[in-house]
Amino acid sequence: MTNTPYAVWHGLTPMGPHLRENGPDLFLVSGTDSHLVDAAGRRYLDARSSMWNVTLGYSCEPVKRAMTSQLDLLPSGTVLRYEHPPQVTVDYAEALVAVLPAPLRHVRFGNTGSQMTESAAMLSRFYRRMTGETDRHTVIALHEAYHGTGPLATALTDEPILHDYSAPIDAHVVHVSTPPPVSCDPATCTGECVRPVIEAVEAVGAERVTAVMFEPVSGTSFRPAPPHYLETLIVECRRRGIHSIADEVTTGAGRVGAMTYIERLTEVPDMLVLGKGLSAGYFPLAALVVASDIYDALADPPVRLGFPNGSTTDGHPVGAAAGLAVLGILTADDFFTRVRRRAAELVEMLMVAAKSEPRIGAVRGTGMMLGVELHDADGQLWSLRDVSALRGMCREYGLLTSYSIGVMPLLPHLTVTANDCRELVERFVKAVAALRP
Ligand SMILES: Cc1ncc(COP(=O)(O)O)c(C=O)c1O
């Protein structure tokens, strides 16, 4: 220890109370496969894939090799303007759109999910400016949404406390505070499921709404939106000339046992945001993928102006090389089938554990994006504070997790072994038992 003050200012953490309540945090020094080692030499199973992004574990040699080769070949570059783009970035964009549903065919690269959700909303507004619908500014987002932070991303995120303390924020964002339904049967659906969204659109005036943004699986409740609900939402938006934007920063690139959640829908949204797993967390990489008609409409704008949005390191060749290598892994050898099978095994192990620990309830989620319900004796779901305490106990038992309201998020690497899953459940159950008052 030195006397130098702690130099990192962490976002989203009030440092004083955090340090007083939890003491200094563990510092991680190395990682292999699903495990991490801290500065004191303790070993942890990572059940939250760093920040849900390290989808292929910490020893993914093909991705490391692709990145180091790219460092030797062309270590930097940009697609900020159309000015000598790196070849590998162009190749990556072509490979990426080839595995996404048509007409999502054009990629704007960025570094973070927040940057790209903002970019999506800004692009929707820019489109309106260019096509003469100048009254359309409002973006509608859903209950419990997390779309990142930033002037517009914070506004899109449904966390009132963030809004209060980031004020003033973009005033043209409206949240629909009714959660999406838990189920929606196409055979009996009357369209009522999307009524709250349509009512929000009508309250603003459809001619003033530019886009609706949604997460297919809430990263707060871990409830997947029913496919038919999302299909109806997309159709109803289209009917009113409103862009639909799927935020798959977490769900995309394999997390739900498929390249995207939206590929199971019969309707394709106008824009798709990807991030986190695109590079398996080995490089800051995110993407906004846009339908051809939006790209075509802006290719020859009335004013000679490109979409005014971008940063120096967008489309960085090392990130593109990582992305290409990840895509190679995701699309080979029935990768997604294996992810879904392993996820089903993990859920089964959790259900068995629930039989001997009544506080462990149902498992929500899909693929390797799971949320385990935690109940009090009277059936009440745990508070955020209680789940956070369990997270601390998990850490004591060598298991790193996130936390949410009423559920313990479990998002291990997509490549976890059956042994890893057994270890995860064992440690989790021990931590729950140790928390007994
Ligand atoms: C659905 C969703 N959108 C956007 C973001 C923001 O991404 P980033 O943290 O890379 O800015 C996140 C991050 O957790 C997310 O889960």
C-alpha cells in the first residue's frame, strides 16, 4: 500500500459510502477461462462475464491471435469519415450484416452501447430533418429500460434518480411505465398488449414521435418480452411511420443462445444496437445496424451533410479483427445449440437446488441471460439491498455476480463447462444458506 490517494473515479458508485460499507474492493490481476484471480491470489468463478460482455471467457485464443496479428498489420484506423477505412473493418461490417436479418444491412461502428443507443435515436431524428418531418423528435422507451448513460442515453434509461441528478436531460423522451406483458399468445392477441405504448404515442401525437426503443429482455427484471408483443409493436410503429429500435447490447452476439433475440421475430425493426459480446469484451466495440431504406434515404440528402455523429476510434481495426474472430466462433460448430443446451443444464441444476433452499425461486430469462428469483418466507421478492448483500456473500464464496431487484442475475460465459455450472450452483447455494438471519 502507498499513501497515494486512490486514483480511479468509478462511475455509478458513490465512493465514500461504498468504501465505508464494503472496504477496498478486490483488484483483479488475471483470468483464465471462467475464473479470475485477485491481487491477494484468491480465485473466483465469474458468473457475470465481467460486465456481461466477456462472452467467450478469458482465454479465447482465436480472438487474442486475431487482435495481435491486427496490431502487427495495421494497429489503428477510423471510419469516422469515409476516408481510407481499414479493410478489416469493411470486411467485418459485411460479415456482420450477413448474419443479421434483412433489411438490416448498414453498420455504424462505435465503442460503447451508450454511444450507439444515442446514435440510433439521433439518427432517427436526423432522418426526420432530412426527409422534412421536422416535428418528429420524441423517442419512446419502455419500463425499466437501461440504454446506457450520456445526454440522450440517460434520458432513454428509465431510472428516475439518474434523470434527477443528470438534469437537464433531453426533454423529448417519454417512458411507457407499464411493463411489457409476461406472455402474449398470437392466437388470441387482440393487440391490447401494445396498447400502453400506442396510448403514449397518441398522447404525444404520432406525428411528433420519431422512434420507439426496446430491450427484448429486460436487464432489470430478466423477463424476455414475448415475441408476438414485439412483432405487434414493430408493426404498429411502422403503421404510424415511427422507427423501431431494438437495443440488443446485452442480448445480442450470442447471449440469448442466438446471434440476436430479434431473429426469432417475424418482423424486423428498423435499427438494431449491438455491443458487449461483439468483441467478447476484448475491445470496446459496439454497432448500430440500420435498415437499407433509412440508409438509402440519407445517401443523397437535400443538404450536403453526413449523419453528424461519430468518434475518432469508431471502427478501430483491432476491434474489427476481434469482432470478426468472435463472429467466426459464434457461427461455427453449432455454437448456439451448445449454448442453449448448457444454459438448460444450468437452469436444471438451479431448479434442483431450489428444492432444498426455499428462498431460491423460479429462473427467469433465456439463453445464458438468467435471473434467479429470491423470495422471503412470505413469498415477497427480495429488495435490491438484500440481493446486493447476497452478491457480497457470493463473493466470499468465490463467485462474482451482478445484482438486481428480486433476482440474482447469472450471466456466465457462453462457453462455461458443465463443471463450471456445478461449481456456480454449489457456491451460490452456499452463499444463500450463509445469509440466513
Ligand atoms: C441494453 C443495454 N443498452 C445499453 C447499454 C450501455 O452499454 P455501455 O455500458 O457499453 O455503454 C447496456 C449496458 O449494460 C445495456 O445493457
